Amino acid sequence: MRSFQNHFSNLVKKDIVKEFKKPVLRSSAIFPFILNQNLDTRITFLSYWFLKRNISEVSISATLRDEKGSELFFFSKIINETNSHEYSVREILKKKKIKNLLCGSIEIEVNSTQDMVFPFPAITVSYKGNNSNAYVHSCGRIFNNLDDKKNNTDIQVGESGFDVLPYSYVKPFFSFVNGPNTLKNQKLKLKLINYKGQQKEKIITLDTIKPYSTKIIFFLKNNEKKFFKKEKGTVKIYHHFKDFFPRFMCGALDVNNKFSTLTHSYYDLSDSKNKKIDLWKNPDKKIFFDSSTSVPVYFKNKKFTEFAIYPNFIKKKFSLKFDLFSSEGKNLKLSFTHILDKKLSKPIYLNLTDIFSKKSLKRINENCYARVSTFGGGITPTRLKFGLNIGQYNKMYNLSSNICFNANVPVIDILNKNKAFKWSCIFYEKNFELLISNFSYLKDGFKEANAKLTFWNQSRESFSKKIKISDNGFFKINPFEDKKLKKFLMKKVGWITIETDNPFVNGYYVNFGNHGIIGADHIY
């Protein structure tokens, strides 16, 4: 694990860091894929490097491997302009006349002669079924060199921070792709935690893991599901992996392999004693919340929002305050506070839709946003990760999203930023929507965001428009409600870039599948 302070040095004081930081000339991501007659694995990205880094060109290569790590396909090309890219594993294998392959990996590598800053690129994988589409961003990767490996494995911790679904119709899993070396006798210790805080340990032994082999581990047997008492829980995964970046891609696959959910794990810091690294001091308690984030709260069409809190952060007592705002940034004067004990031992699920509905004297007829701020006496966990579960009632399945997202700690320097760059994929789905928000960690608010939105398709075309987003407000985009955008996408995945004068602009995208299978993630 790399310390947050080390990672954050890439984001602030760049003029100082440049003097000693080695340039990143290779940026990569590797994804396990699942493939059958019902499911396809697709990769999409925007060639954003020319916009964000002023890089003149990059080379993109893709390597497809089978489950055992044998290379099946490789291609490379030079890219020097911005547009939307998409690759289907099914289509690649079809062209190569490769049949009967159920799982493996696809690795995307970006190489440049100019510094790309981050060793992991903004790439999204989707598991697309007939009535569903689940997403997650880059999480696993193969290290660039020994320095990269050392920086990210000096401190080793477990992985956690995602939901375990014990339902009869799905198989919970976590997955990874090994690095260049053979691993022997790897023992994974799992700590299962149900909603009551009860724990159960199990050991999974992997005798031999071949180079670049894919491991999709279905870790919950049918009889073990009873431990969760028909309710969601979580798991902590303790490992000794050092040959690849051990961020696991996780989810729940349908027992008939027709659909899947997707998310990723995150560091388990619950046993940390390193207060210098894992606690953050508020630089000015009069101006800033100790940390903050924001999430959409659904009230219409039987949709709902659930806020998941996992026992994966350093022991610290603090409270979370939730305040509800309209899309125009109006404070609706509905709020509540949840106090977290110092020794959190179980996952907590707060149904924000239900809680705010009960607090309101009248029915809430609009979808809103909740600002979530932490109060810990000026001290907050540095890495505070939550789960955003967006779902829909009265559907065939109850498979909400499980977005892994973080609270933002206050940094004074960021107030001097007069521009920001965000981007996101836009999937051509009828019930897909992108939400762009403007919430800061300043107690009195910050300012309205002026934003230039540019849409990119796969035909190297683009168009732009300008919008304003109120302080504590948000803006929704649905490609099927925007005739121009719908036509522009040509029934394919597109992308959007957001250039703004406000460093706090952020967002999420959500796809409401026909049968209650929700795919979602945060924007880049």
C-alpha cells in the first residue's frame, strides 16, 4: 500500500514534485473477463491524454490471455487524437476464431515519451448481459518496475470495502490477474462479517498461480450463505501478493451466468496503528468540514439510495451528517446525523431514501443529492471509503450498485485551483444517466461551477455546450432524453469531458437494468 500522502503529492504542489519524481511512461490496467452466450466483457476509454496532459501521441496495446495466462491475441497502435474507444472480448475472439473460452484477462497498456503522471489509466470494464450492464474502473495492474512495486507493497494490508450478497441466485466472487512470476502455496485468509457483526474465518489455498493467470474466486458456498442470515454483509481478504497491484475486482455472478454485478475492493485499515498516515488533521475547523462527499438520493419511480459504511478504516470515533439538497442547490432543511463508534465491527446500511422520506412532512417528488460531512473534532480517517448502493424496488432481482467511493479531506491548496478536468463514459442505454455535482468541503459552500461539456463518439466527432451548476447542486444527462446526444452516439459508447472553473465538480453514472440489476460507478 502506498501512503495517501505519497499519492496526494501527484495532485498538489506539482512544481516541487517535478524536481525529483520519475516520469510515468507506462500506464496500464488488467481485467479478468467472463464470457458466455449471455455475457460479454467490454473495455472502453477516452484518449484523454492529449487534453489533460498535452501529450502529442501515445501507443495503445491490448493483450488477451486465457485463464492459465497464455497469450491469445496482441495488437498495438498509435493514437494522436481524442475520441471514444471500445473493445469487445467476444468480437476479438470471434475474429480470431477462438471458441469455448469462458474466462481470462485483457490488459491495456499505454506508453508515452511524456510523463502521464499516474501508472493506472482511466479505463472502464463492463460485463454486459441481455438485460444488464455492470461497470467498474481500472483496479488491477502489473507493476511498471521495481520502484513501482516497492512503493506499492512496502506496507501490506488486507482488502475489503464491498458487499457480499448471500442470495440464492448469485455467486459472490473476487478476482485478480497474476503478475510475471509463478506463485506457490498462497494462503488467503477471509474474514466473513454479517450484518450483526458476527465473524467467521476461512482459508483458501491456491497451490500454483501461473504468470498472468486469471483467478476468479467464488468464495461463498451455498451452506456458508446461511451465516449472513439473508442480509448483505462484507468480507476482509488477507493476502501476501506483491507481484501485482492487489486491488480485487469483485461482484456477484448469476448462478446461470446470465448477468453479474461489479465493484472493487479497497484497503482494510481497521488494524492500523499509524496515525500519522491514516488520520488527517483539518487545516481550519472554522472553514472546513473534517471531510465530505456527496451522493444522489433517489425518490422517484421506486428507486432508492443506500449508504454503506464498512469496518475498514482506522479506529476513530466520528459522526456523519447528511443534508439534503435539490438540483438547484437549495438546502431542503432535511438532515440527520449518524455516530460511528471507535471500534466499528460490522457493516452499516443507511437507506437514505427511507430516512429522508420519514423526516419530510410531505412527499419528496424529486431526486436530490445528500452532502455527507464528517465531524471528528478536527481529525478524520485519511482514507474513508464507503459503498453507494442505488437500487430499484419491485423488480425481478434486488441487485443494487455497489460503488466504492471516498470522502475528500480538506486541503487549502485546492482552493487556488481555478480549473478542473473530469470525464466519464456515456453508455447507450435507455435507463442510463450521468449526474454531475458541485459539492465542496467548505462549511459555507464554495461557488457556482461554470462547465464546458464536450461529448465524444467513436467516429472522432465531438460537440460542446456550456452549463452552470449551482453550489450544492447537480445536473443530469440522459442520452435517450437528449435527441442530439442520442443521435450523436450512434448506438455506441461515448464519452464526456467536463472542463470547469470549480475543483469540486464530481459525479456518478448509473444504468437501471430492466430486471433490477443496477450498474454504476463514479466519474474520473
